[in-house]
Amino acid sequence: MSNKHSWPKWATPVLLSAAMLSACGVTPLAKSDASPAGSASSSAQAGTAQAEMDWSKLGDGSQKGKKITVLMVDTDGRVSQMVKKFTEETGIEVNFMGVDYNSLFGKITTASLSNSSDIDVIEMDTIWGGQFYEGKIATDLTNVLPKETLANYTQSSVDSVIYNSHVLAIPYYSSSKHLYWNKKLLADAGYDAPPKTWDEFREMSKKLTKNGVYGSAWSWKQAESLNIDFDTIVAAFGGKLLDDQGKLHVNSPEAVQALTYMTDLLHTDKTVDPSSLQWTEDDVKNAFSAGKIAMMINWEGMYPDLNNPDMSQVVNQSDVGLIPGQGSAKSTAVSGSEGIGIMQSSKNKQAALEFVKWIGEKEFQLDNFKEMGIYPSLKSLYEDPDMIAADSTKTLGKIVEQFQYGSNRPNAPGYVEWADIQSNEIYNALVKNKTPQQALDDAAAKIDQAIQRAAK
Amino acid sequence: MRHDALLAYVLLVPTIYILFRIFIVPIFQSSVWSLYKYNLMDGSDPKPVGFGNYADIFKLQDFWTSMGNTVYFTVFSVAAELAIGFFAALLLNHAFKGRLLFRGMIMIPWAMLTLVSGLLWNWIYQPGYGALTVVLHNLHLLPDASNPLWLSSSTKVVTFSAIADIWKMTPFMTLLLLAGLQNIPHSLYEAAVIDGAGFWKKLRHITVPQLLPTAIVAVILRIIGAYRVYDILTVFTGDAKTSTSYLTYNYAFRYFYLGKASAMAWVSTLLILILVIVYMIVLKRNQDSHL
């Protein structure tokens, strides 16, 4: 008797074959095997990629009607508006994807891992250079961008888009941290000028910390920002970030000195708001706006908010200038510049190149400054009358001066992991779990282990 | 009839294919990847290394730190959720005015996205003007001059994330236990009252044993959920050693050590599976011995 619910003989093979089919291709493939063409070796790929892009042919109208997808940081939609001008001028349609900074890395790597050609143009942070080159994510533009074009940009912004002599993007903007101070609070303590050295900073902080106000506050939550502040002070004390072998050198005597300085400010002098250990740069800006701290080290974009009565209690009381130096260094800063590059998997590289060129030109860079307060990477703009007229706070000269003292963080593929290790150990020292020497020695040992582990 | 069955199976094949591809194949794939050295971002080619990745993970100090933190988080949050959820369920089991409103209200924390909850609690835990500090000052439980940093160490971060998690997931426990409570026959309680049992005796001898099967299910579900804690920790800290999921995510999608991350995922999954199986065996034995 046939049972209605019995399993037909052929059901099992059918289901099994469906399952087996789906399990094809589980073993990891080398990037070159997994390419869409399926056969091109990496050098041949690079050759065809470069043949697709020709700087001299840009602007000839051949790309009209093409469509490119652009992925950039745009938290409030203003960049998307500015980019519309590109379409008006070149006829190339832009599918703009605006995201917050933290999502950028994830989106780019997901698109690259799945070999999708969805995204053509990407915004690239300087520290990703190594990963994007070795991981074959960004196109190598070394032989595409002419040397004369690159020479138009500030040195530190160009350095931030280069990995191991390979140019990976066009510099998008210039950025570093600056010293901001509250003129009124300083005057009340008897100072008419900001500190020029870290020793002065320390002395002034002691006099400025009173009546519920702290000398300074920092963004020392455990994240990359902690590394940036640390690297800035190490450089001021004469330490080098990289040793002769190009490895991250975290426990040089100057590094220990810098970390000791930070811990002393926090625990011995008590001139730093202890909440700094939980704060990001935005929290520091808020504390400064509320008049609770006299000095802060922060990025650009503080103005015009600091002078806006709806958002700030220190309107027209603040000024900006060089981060203090020490010894023979007048000032030091770490560059936070980013670049605009092209994905290797893009199918519209020439059209993407048009966009990349447009970003690096005066029109966009000036707009970016007027709309968002972002400083250009194009050197000539800093003497341009349009730019000077747009500078309402008259701080252009002071901001630009800092860029001369900027240095770049290493961008080898392993940097992201080493930076995490470094910030973790620095944090340990700041919360007094370890002495600065111990923390940095541990960091150096852990970085060595990480390098060995990655090579195995 | 055979034609109908054939058609049914043919129509099923695409769905089974998709389900396999999305759920089963990645699990299988990650077990294969865990046997390779597969670093996506340093230009090296994948090469088989047998159980080398597993050996590396066992030797990794950070992994054991993260396991310790995860176990602490799981035990603390599940125990608290069980205790609070149990008493909340007892309360909600009695008819009182506004009971429906309370039953609806407790769903709100549970319905919130974990990340949103994390941002909310980040504000509460702010030193100085954050809600926790302000409330403790006003209740005079904290001296006015003191301004503690709630999130300034990994242990504190895990503890306070557990508190946020307890706030969020206790409703889940409450509802499960409430459903179990409503299945206990009233006749048992009436018999106990006749025998002279008070509140605590009733609780110990009727409620708890009757509720045990439901409680086991609820606890296992919460253990598996709490073990996977990740997104709330990313709001509070950049330190990946606060949970195994966080460390595995960083290894996979921040440093792109895909081989090692796969091995790490498998080790932590196997450990929790062993724990759950042992737990169920012990409890089954306990239950059987009571009967």
C-alpha cells in the first residue's frame, strides 16, 4: 500500500544535488583567479586598466552619457549637492552613495571581496593605502596621474595618498588637528598668547584649571584618535614613528616620554578633564563650546559653529593656531587627509578618472571650503582671492601654517592591527593599569607577534 | 498523485538551494577557510595550513581574555535576567488594574535596536552630565565632588554593557516565564494552600519545579544570545578583547585574516555548544531524579 507521506525514491538525490551544487567553490581562491575575466594575471590586469585610463584624453566628451557610482562620506547630503555640478559639466551621470565615515571601509571591502563592479569611485583614508594596494582594491594611478598635476597639491596631502611609491588616489582635502584656545579664559589667567611648547602648555594648564574649568580636554576614548594625539606629541619630542626597517616603533625613549607627559597631565597635574577617557572629538568640541575647557586640539570644521550663538557659549572668544612643539620642532601634527580613488573592479575607469580629476580642481575644492569648511589640497587656492574672500573667520593663514608641519602615519597593510594594539596599550597606561614604559614595551612585543602571526 | 509530488519537489529545489547557499554553505565554507592561511589584504596567496590556525588561536592571549569577558558577560546578564524576569513574571501573572498596559510597556526595550540602545546608554554613562551620575548625585548615593568614569576600563565596559543588556532582554525572559506560569494548573496551588503552604513554600515546591522546562529553554536561548554580544560594545569602546564576537569580527573584517577568524569562530562556537550540551544533560538528570 502506498503511504501518502512516504519519501519518493528520487527525492533524496534531487535534494542532495541541489545542496551539492550550492556548495561549489568553497575553497579560497587567490585574487587573480577570482577576477571576472577569469584568466588575466595581475600584471596584465594592471596593463589593461592603465590602457583604459588616459589623462590626456580627459575632457574630450567621449565619456558623455556614461554612468558612474561614487562612494563618499556625506552625512548631511551637502556633498551630493555639490557633485551635481560634475554631471552638468561633463554629461556623466553620477549615482552618489553618501555614507558616514565608519561605514566607508566596510562598503568598499564588501564590494571588493564580492568582485562586484558596483562602485567606481571611492573615498580612501590615508591609513588604508597598504591594504587597498596589496588587497588589489584600488587602482594604481602612478602612471596615470601626471607628475605636474600632483605637484599642484600640498606635500602632506600627496604623501597621504601614496603607498610604497604607488599613487592610489588624488588628494581630496588637507586636514590635521590644530590648537584652539579660549582667549578670555587665558586672559583671566594672565596669558595673552597661546603656549608654544608642551612645557608651556603644561604650566599654563595648571594656572587655567580652576573654578570648574579644566586647562584642556582630549578625545582619548580608545580609538584611532588616541593614536593621532600620541603620535603628534612623540614627533614633537623628536621621536620617529617608523624605524629604519619601516616597522612601527612604539617604545622609543621619546615615545615613553610622550606617554609619561600625557599621563602626568591627567593624573599628576590633573589639568585634563578626566572625562577625556570616554570622549570623542565631538565631545571635546562641545565642552569647549560650553566654556568648560580653556584649550583643545581638534580638527578643522570647528568654525563657524564656535561663533554661532545658537550652538556656542564662547562666541568670538576663541582663536586657532599651531599645535605646540618642543625643542627644535616648532610644531608637529598628524595628517588626516583623504583621497579619491578608483576601484580596480570598476568597468568605467575613464569616466571615473574624469570625476577624480574634477575633485582635484579649483571649482569643487572652493565649494567644499565655502559649504563645509573643508580645506583644499590644491596649493594655489591658499593664495586665491576667491578663497580668501570666503574665509569669514580670517583663520586661513593659521590653519594652513599647520599643514606644513604635518606628517603621515604609516599605511602598510598591517597598520590597522598595529594601531589597534598601540591605542589599546596607550589606554592601559592612561588608566594607570601599567606604567608608560611597560605599556609601550608590551605594545612593541604584541606588534612583533602580530607580524609573525600574519606571516604564518 | 506522483505528478503532484514531483512538481512540489521541483518547486522546492530553488528554495532549498537558496537556503543552503545562505545558511549552510557559509558554515561549511568557514570550516574550510579555517584550514587555510587566507589573508586578504597583504597580497599573499591562500595556502593550506591544516590545524595551524587553531593552534595559533589557542595560543593567543587576546582570545582567552575575550572568552573570559564573554563568559562574565553571559553569566552576569543571564543570571540577572532570570532573577528579575522571574519576579516580573510572577507580578504580571496576577490580575491588577493596568496589567495590560504594563505587559505592553515592557516590550519597548526589547523592540529597540541594540545599537540604538547602546547609543542611549552611552549618553547615560557619560561622566558629569550623564543620567547615571546625575541621578546618583541627587539620591545622595554618590558624594557631590566625585565624578566616576563608568566606562574607563574593559571590565567596566563589559559590566555596564551587561546592565544595558539586562534592561533590554529582561522582557524576553519575563514573557517566556509568564507563558510558562500560566500553564501551571491552579489545582496544584489550591492543594498546597489546603496543606498550609505559604508564599515561599508554594514558590519552592510548585512554581519552580513546574517552570523548570520553560526556564531551561529561556536560559539556553539567552546564553546563546548573550554569548554573541557585539554591537553594543562597539559603541562603548574600540577594545576588541571585550567579547569573542568583537575580536572575531576585527580579525575577519578589519584586518582580513579570514583563515584565522574562521578558526576563531569555530573554536568559540564549539566551546559554547559543549557548554550547552553539558548544561542540558545535567539538568535533564536533575529533573529525572526529582520525579
